[in-house]
Amino acid sequence: MKLAVIFGGMSTEHDVSIVSGTSVISNLDKEKYDITPIYIDLDGTWYKYTKDIKDIKITKIGEKITELEKIENVIELLRKQDVVFPVLHGLYGEDGTIQGLLELLRIPYVGCRVLSSSIAMDKVYTKVVLDKAGIRQTKSEYVRKFDDKYIYIDKNFNEKICELEEICNIAEKNLKYPMFVKPSNSGSSVGVNKAETKEELKNAIEYASKYDKKILIEEGIIGHEVECAVLGNEEVISSTVGEIKSADEFYDFDSKYKNQESKTLIPAEISEEKIEEIRKLAVKAFKAIDGKGLSRVDFFVENGTDKVYLNEINTLPGFTEISMYPKLFEASGIKYNKLLDKLIELAGK
């Protein structure tokens, strides 16, 4: 089978994608697949890897890929493939754009389709769809930056132009501290900050607006941060549940990829009943966004109440050998290489 694996990309998660993509290539069965590694640089230029693919593996975030040759005709190369595996995180890879290109070319590909990719990438619209599905989520407020103005959007999508001070007053009235301020379209917690005071909230909103014009302000949940992996198209299965033990104040980019003290626990330190509840909710959320192939669904289990809150859905989660998605399924009895086979089998169905 001719299989192209695409990695890199133009998002803030470029370096993570390199590690994920080369890890996928290293674990694929070379007798089963004729693999073409494709690297997209930060400017959007496409390259083919020219060395033997057994040398391709990169394990450190920030390490660069070399031995590249520019692809002169991307469409022609893609059309030669039986299946494409886009191991691209964040914008232009996980948001429906690469999926739309592959749909136009009628090439089967691994993972969620255009609609589910674009919904899950946008935290605001994930909330809209999952609210309709009756899945509990953290309380939030939605703000948009336009030129130097801020626009507050209420629950009925009525808009009001506000000063930043007024935005903060609305958030303080409707939400409790600590609050988390996030760009609506960003992955790996890039652009996310925690706010305990109005001044911190102002700074966090201004900072998030550098990464996206749409900003989400969420009420913080104190509790277990847990994740569940799902696999399938119509017949969807879920893994056991893993738990994040962040070394930092919250699980941001540095604590995910740079702080060695951050740990993952599989299974999570929660009751069996809670694990089963989360597994069912993960499948429900995946189906609610019309997911296909794979996703990692992230939750909070609140201290004291034991209530489960859905945090977000990642339609192309990290795929390094130590990433939560493959580790969760390995703990559930599906090894990394068999997981890849299953995902490729699901492509285009």
C-alpha cells in the first residue's frame, strides 16, 4: 500500500508534529506499506525526505528534520498514494484544511473529516455542539478581538463592543477565579494562561489575542485532569482513562513537552465507575462532532463533587511513543504498530 505520512506544518505545534510524524513512520510495518514521508515547513513549503526512512526518527522537541528535497508537484505526488496519514497538529492540519484538500483529491486519509476536525479545533464551537449533546462543560465566556476593540458574545450570540475593563467585569460577574484564558483555535495549550486577579485576566486576554481573534474565558476546575482515547468510525471503542500530573501550575506547553517532572498515570487514580462514565462520555462526544478514526478526549473530575467536565477533543493527538493516545490503547491491549494498522484500515470508510 502506498502511504504518505505528512508532518511538520505551519502551526505553533510544528516541532511536536515532527516528533509525532517520525514516530509513526518508525513504527509502521515496512513490508506492508510503501511509505513516503512528507514534511511541511513553517512557511508552508512541502518537502520529500530523501534518506532511508529507517534514519528518520526524531525524539526531541525542537530537533530539525534534514535531508529534504522540495516537492515540485504536490498534487501529483498525493494522487499516487493509496492513503494519506496527516500527522499534523493544530492549525492547517487538525482544523479541516488538509482534510479538505484530500477530499477534493478523493484520497482516503486517516482521522476525522472536515466538519469534525474544524469543530474540535475551535474551542468555542466545540462547546456549542457538546452543549446540545448535554455533555457537562466548564462555564465560559466568549470574546472576539477586532482591530483594537473587544466584542463580547453572549450565550445567544448577541454581540456588544466593550472595553477590556468591561469584558473583565462581565467575566468576574459570571465566572469564579481561577479562570483560564485560551485562544479558541490553538493546540498544545499555546497561548493559554491562568488568571487569579483582574489584572492577570486583562493580560491573559491580551496575550491570547496574539494567537487567535476568538478568545475563550473558562472557569477553572480543581480536580483530576484525565484523558480517554477513542478509535473507530461507526463502531467506536474507548481506551482506559489516564491522568495528567503536571509539574507546573497547569498543563501548558512547557509542562507537556519540556518539564520531565510532569507524569502520566494509566489508569487514572479515580474509581472504576468514574472511568466507565468517562469512557462512555468520550464516545458520545466523539460521535456528537461526527468524529472518524481517532481522537483523544480530555476531562476534569472535580474534587469534592466528583462531577465530570469535558475539557476538549483533540482529533489528531500527539503520536510519539510516550504520548497519551498510543499509551492508553497499549494499556487497553492494542500495541502502537497494530493501532496504526487499524487507523489506516479505517481511512476513507
